Amino acid sequence: MKTMYATFKMDRGDIKFRLYDETPIHTNRFIYNANNNHFKGIEFYRVEPGFCIQSSPIEGEDIIHSRMYDEIVEPRRSKNNNFHAYGVLSACSTGAPHTSVGAFFISLGRNNTRHLDETQTSFGIVVEGMHLIEQIQKDEIIHNIIITES
């Protein structure tokens, strides 16, 4: 079985995430958006120490990105292991069905994110560049997200 990775290309260095195979809808839609440059040049517009760093695809009239609508609708994942800990990549939603539009965040801990396990779908975890996560500043740019497999 192949393992999929997403590498965030940033000025400080690269942050690489292993994408989960147990969340095929989110993972595949994230890959689609990345491969179609919908994350190219986006910013981290929300940085909350101890909680999360958040970004989303660029919106516009002629930009069509794949929404990640499976956040709480079954089958959400093939394993019952949705868990938000430090370095977890997760989809954003309001907690209601069909409200995840491709936005994502990186969790910055477990204590303040336990409540997200019920409503937000985690779909990856950092495997390289962990030391760079807490250095991310508001409005910092992700130049591109590169998808690879091994």
C-alpha cells in the first residue's frame, strides 16, 4: 500500500505530513486541491498558541476547489481513531454536516483540542519539520503544497 505525503513549502523550510489512508474522502480531496494549485500562495490567517494554526484555499469566481464534505457524515473514516494532538492536520468545519469547504488547520496540542475529535476530521500528521510549526506567524505564506507517495 502506498503512503501519501503533503509537503508545505515555506520560507522557513518544509513541513511534511503523512496523509492518513483511513480518511479517503478528506485525503483525496486535499490531494486534489493541492495538485490543482488551490493552496498555492495561501496564508495562515489564524494562529492561536496552544490551539491551532489555520489556513484555507484561495476563493474566487473562477476558482473551483473540492470541498471536503465528509467531516461528520458516515463513513467519516475507516478506523475509529479521530484524534487531535500536536502536529495533526485536520479539516475545518462548523461542526455541522457539509460545512467543511477545504479549510484546514494544524493542531498545537491536545489539552485545548479534545472537543474537536467529535466534529473535525483529522487526516494527517507531521513527520518532518515539527520544529517549524510553532514558528509559523499570522499571514505567513504557504508557497505550495507538494504531494508525493512512497
